[in-house]
Amino acid sequence: MARQGGGLFAGFRALGRYSGPVAHVLRYHGRHRSFYVATAAGASVHTYNVSNALSQDITCLAADRMLVFASYENVLHALARNKEVVHTYEGHKGKIHLLLPFGDHVLSVDTDNVLIVWDIQSEEEYLRLDFDKAVFAVSAILHPSTYLNKILLGSEQGSLQLWNIRSNKLLYSFEGWGLGVTTLQQAPAVDVVAVGLVSGHIIVHNIKFDETLMKFQQDWGPITAISFRTDGHPVMAAGSPVGHIALWDLEEKKIISQMRNAHSTAVAGMSFVPGEPLLITNGADNAIRVWIFDGPGGTGRLLRSRMGHSAPPIKIRYHGQNGEQILSAGQDGTLQSFSTVHERFNKSLGRGSINKKKSKRKGLKNDTMALPPITAFASEIAHQNDWDGIIACHQGYITCTTWNYQKCSMGAHKLMPEEFSNYKPLDIYATAVDITTCGNFAVIGMSTGQVDVYNMQSGLHRGCYGKERAHEGAVRGVAVDGLNQLTITAGKEGLVKFWKFKTKDLVHSTDLSSSPSAILLHRDSGILGVASDDFSISVLDIETRKIVRRFSGHHGQINDMTFSPDGRWLITSSMDCTIKTWDLPSGCLIDCFLVNSAAVSITMSPTGDFLASSHVDELGIYLWSNRSLYSLVSLRPLPADYEPSTVMLPGTRPVQDEEEAGDEETFDKMVEYDSPEQLGEQLVTLSLLPESRWKNLLNLDIIKKKNKPREPPKVPKSAPFFIPTVPGLIPRYATPEQESDTQSKVVNLGVLAQKSDFCIRLEEALSTNEYAAPLNLLKDLGPSSIEIELRSLAPEGGGSMEVMLSFLRMIGMMLDKKYNFELAQAYLALFLKLHLKILSSEPKLLEEISRLSTQLEETWIHLQTLFNQSLCVLKYVKSALL
């Protein structure tokens, strides 16, 4: 089964999904005294707010006063509190296409023509009816008002049947009108039902007397939805497959008005709010709209709406630096802005048009002035309050358009080369665009290899690169660095060229092994990503103009790339349905996951918290949270034989960070790395002890003088009870024998004459030549205890010459193995300070000291050479790049 999250990125939520081809339902909440609209958006139910997602796209929707019923394939679910699935009904073999809540029961009809009545609470079948498809194929279902335990069924053959589901009896059959029934709707009057037919006819029929009261006809195809006004106006609204809505006067029996292009697709659902002049409609164009009828003529006007792209997005990019807005260009020709905070901040910048005034007059369907869909765009927030801040190129179109984010509309300029101002050739078009950081200039690449610069404020042409054209083939990508010093262009012939932005002079040209398909520049770090037609990715440093990394691993066309804000990761998406994350410093693949639908565009938030993606045949924009910001994620390179797992696209409800145990084993199984005490014998290794344990060993006498109390401590009158402890760096409770010894006021000379554990270990090490044990004892002691131990090594302190020799050999062992390097220096310095007179008078000790001096000198010369080399390289790098 597909999972909800990957290793580095976890599915969070979807943006821009509002409606689908399933009709919405209107429900009344008695406690809140308000109406709620439930719509099916993919696998989620929106009740404004949102419910949990189901495992597949919803195909049918219904609601009563307490529950919302949603089905996919042959499974029916009941959702409570708009969030959780509380009941599941399984028993159908065919796909469910009709639902009807009926008191304590719910009715469902599948494509096999089986009707099942379910008990809502027990989830058991109450009744099952099988109909013959050839005679009566159920196409509509309705509970007539005041008809107890009765349902009215419509068929594709045109006949109607009235059933009593309690007694399981057919009460009456209506002959019909010889045409298939598409919808049934209860009229405000009792016994009256509106019947929609496939021919576009609407029959208002009295089912009590089996009489037709009135008949209407629409020329737009089958009737998709019917609704009646209940606020005192005898008006009936009817939807059509082309998106038009007709309003009929039931008293005059004539049409009042037409709401053309209410939706760009079929009107899936339509319902008047009871007692109010509000009409709610939704369609497969991913829009839900509320119309209000408060003007003369009976025509409704748009009151409010929620809408996304009606066709899948082509290109998405974050707008601004706060990571709260995503610009999206869709196949429907619109440019929209989606907020990651709340959908009320969404904006629609509209659809590109050659002539806005003519487009408004002709309407949406007959607009011949509409521009093709946007294929690439670039935006900047600098000066967006002063002039247009977005530049876009259109599919197969030579003219590039500017857009104004603040005004939410197409901008004032249409940019194209001057030689094509009188005529527009069909085989020449813009292929790539970019805008400078300051927002003053736009760079446009053409299919002919020409690259032009325009001023965004005036729209004037400011020059072009190359004598005639910049590249021999079509321009695949353009980019400008953060300081307006360099312009980088990539051509179909396989060249990446670097130009001076101001003088338009060619600086450098890099030949690639394959033709580039797209480029992306990370301006802060000066790193250029180049995707090639051979499915590989090259990374160039624009300072040195050399290829610094090369990645391969995709098995399909690379659709898009994005950098992390710090420039450490390059994330790529491909037609092989994978999204891969490459670590640039190490040059390795650190994350990879599969999605069901290939990602056509991806973009990383400027704050690094989300990755956004758009997919083939998907209307929404999907957010993936960066798990490295809030949990422990392994960033180790993936093995060469790594097989990515399939990840579900997130739903419209934010996903809580709750993962199953199996997922945790897969993704969070971190192999703990235990660092060895020394990485290599040739490396000088320091200890992990804090500086306070060794840095001030030579200055202990000064510290003791400073910390000496001015007055003797005063004994409190009633001292509290404390558990006695043994003095030392690590607190340990005293045994009864130790407690009696410490509390005795009689000096025990035998105790003073005892050797410490450190001296005993040094004596043992003379024969075994193993100095790890005495060194570990010394590392556990504090500065004062270390000084006492080193003082006691001398003969007058209870030690001996052999013990002092053993200590020097321990220091020599530390210098030979090159670990605990700073401890060896500190311990030897304190030893020399304490026992310099004794060392100068003993030949054996002098010989050992001279050998240690030679070791120290060799080690330090090696270290100093490395330091000098590093400093020299750093100084060269700083001076060479500035």
C-alpha cells in the first residue's frame, strides 16, 4: 500500500482543490443554525472546513443532519463531525453511483442495478433489491416529501417506480416519457416532482395523480441538476453539461434568464439555500460558486467563490521570501496565487488575452483573443508596488506578457522583438524567461536562439546578446545572477554561455556532453543546475565556470528542478515518477520516493519548510513538509540498488505527524554511528574532556589563592541531614566503613602511607606496558585531584623513581598514538613544574625526558606544516575570488 510520507519529505496537504464532477450536498446544522455545503474534492470531502481523506477519489456524495456519506468504487463511508469515518458499508459488487439518506437508513445503488438499504448504526443490510438492467436501469432516486417509507426511482428507459421499502412492495409504475431520466427533484409543493431528461426536457409532474403539470425544454443537452427557490419566488433553476444555467418562472411557464458560462464544465450540483435568494453550484472545473438574486430581471450575480485550476498546473514557483504564496500557471491559461496559510488569501490573476476589452465582450467560451497557456514565468517582489513584477511566456507564442501581482491582472506590456511587431510568425516563439533581482529587467530567450533584454517599467527593448543571436539552436534556459553582473543562457546545441549583463559581451562558453533541457540558478551561492536530454544533471559554479557535480539516475525526462534555500540540496522531478534529492557537498543521492503521477513542476519554499509539487492530470498543488526540520532524518547516501517506495499524494486536510510502526521502521530506522576514539593513527586526536579539566593545571596555585575564603566557614546551629559522600569528581555515597573513617578525629597513619590507585596502575604498567588503565583513572579526576596524584609520584610523596619513569612512558605512549594530545601536553607541563629538580638529578629520567622532547618536536612540526598549508589555501581562495 502507498504511504503518506517519504524519508526526507512527508505529505502535508493539497492546495487548490475545491470541487469535482460529483454534485455537492447542502445540510442544515440545527445547533449552529446554519447551512453547510459538502463537496467532493478528489478523495476528500470539503464541508468548509475539511474532512479526512478517503483512500480513493469520491464518486458519490450525500448528507443528512448528522452524517456525510461518501462512496468510492463499491465501498460506502459515513463521516461524522466532518473529520472521521465512523461507519463503513461493504456489500456492493459494482460501483456505487446513487446515494439517498433515509432517516435511520441510507440507500445506495450500484452500476449492477442493485439497491441496498443499510441500517446506519449497525452497518447491516436492511433490504436488497435487484433490478433488470434491460427493463429498469436505475438512474435517479428521490424520497418524495411526506411520503412515509417510500422512494421514487427513475430509470434510463424513462419509466418511474414508487416503492415502499419497509414492506418491500412496488406501489406504482409511471410510464414516463420515453426518454432516460437524469435527475429527480422535489418541488416546494407536496406531491410535485421535477424530472430531468436526457433530451433537455424538464417535466414538472404530480405523482399523486400521475399528471404532468408543465414542461420545459433546454437546448444544451441532458439536464444535470435541478433546484427550486423557496424564498417566495416561483423559480426553478436547471443545469446543463456545457456549464449554462437556465432560470424558469413556474407561474408564467417561461424562461426568466440564462446564466451562461456559470462553469466551464458541466454543472454537477445545484441547490438553493432554503428561505434565501442564494444559489450554490459546483462543477468539474474545480470551482464552487454562490450566486445571489438581489437585482432586477431575476438574474443572479456572483457573490463569492472558491476556485482553483480547471486544468492541471504546468509551472509553479514560490513568490516572495516569506514562503506563503505559490504562483501557478495552468493548462487552462490562468495564472493563480495559492496561499499556504489560508485559502482566503488566494488570488486569481486571470487569463492572458491579446485584447482585454474584446475578450470581455465575447465571453469565456467564444474568446478568440485568449492567449495560450503559460509555459514558464519568473517573478520578483522588488518594485512590484510600482510596476509589473511577473514575466511569462506562452506555449507556441512569440509575445511574452507581464503581470501585476498587486492588481491581480495582466500587466501593461507585451514584450516581443521589434522585427516581429508587424507580423507574428507561427514557428518562432519564446522558450525561456527570467527577471532580475531588482525587478527592473526581463531576459527572454527565443526558439531561434535570440536572447533579448527588456525594461519592466517601460517595456522598452534594452539590447540582445550576440551579434545576430546568442545560440545556434533554441534557447532552453536563461538566468541572471544576483548582482546583475552575469547572464547565463543555455542552447539546444549543447552550450552554456556566460555574458556580461550590461555590455552584452560573451565571457565564457561551456560545452556540455548532451543538449540541456532546462537550467536553474541559485543566486545566493552562484550554483547553476543544468538538466540534460540524456536524463543527467550537471552542476556548474558560475564563478569558475566549471562543472563541479554531475548526477545521473533518472530514467525519464527531467521535468523540473529546485534548490533548497541554503543551496545544499538539488531536488529534481522526472517523468519516471520519482522525486530525488541530491546533496551537493557530498555529491550523493540522499532521498528518493515514487509518486503515482509524475511531478511536472516542483519548487522549494524560501524558508525551507515545504516542497510544493504539481502532477500530471492533477488539479491541485501538493505540499510536502521537510522532516529534517522537526525530526531526526538520516541524510546518509542511498545505496546504488535502492528501490524507492510509492508515496500517496497528500489530501486537502493537513496531515498530522502520526506514522505507523512499519513506516517508522522503514524511514526512521537510524543506524547509530559510534565514532572510534581515533579515526586514523596518523591523525592527531584531542580528548572529549572539557577545557576546565586540563587548561588551568599550571595555574592551580593562583586559583587557590583567589578562591581562599576571607573568613573561616561558620557552622550552622542545626545542620540538616545529608547522606555522606566520598570526596571526588564523581559523587559516590560512602559505605559505613568509609563513613566511620571520615568522621574519626584520630589520624590514621596507615591510611596516609597507602598508595593511590593511580600509582598502583603505573607500577603494573612497567611490566605489562599497558597504560590505558592509569590514563583513564587520571581522566576521571578533577584539576585539584590531578595535582595531588602527580605530587605523590615523587619519593617524598610516597612514590618512587620507577613510578615517575612509568608516568613519562605513559606520556610517550600518548604522543606515539597521537590521541588525547592536549591532555599529554597539560599533564607533562604540570609534571615538569612539580618535579623539575628531581628530574635533573636522575639520569634515567633525563634520558626519557630527552626522548619525549624529540617526539614533541616532530609532532609539532608536522602540525605546524598542516596549519600553514590550510592558511595559505584560505588566503589564496579569499584573494582570488575578490
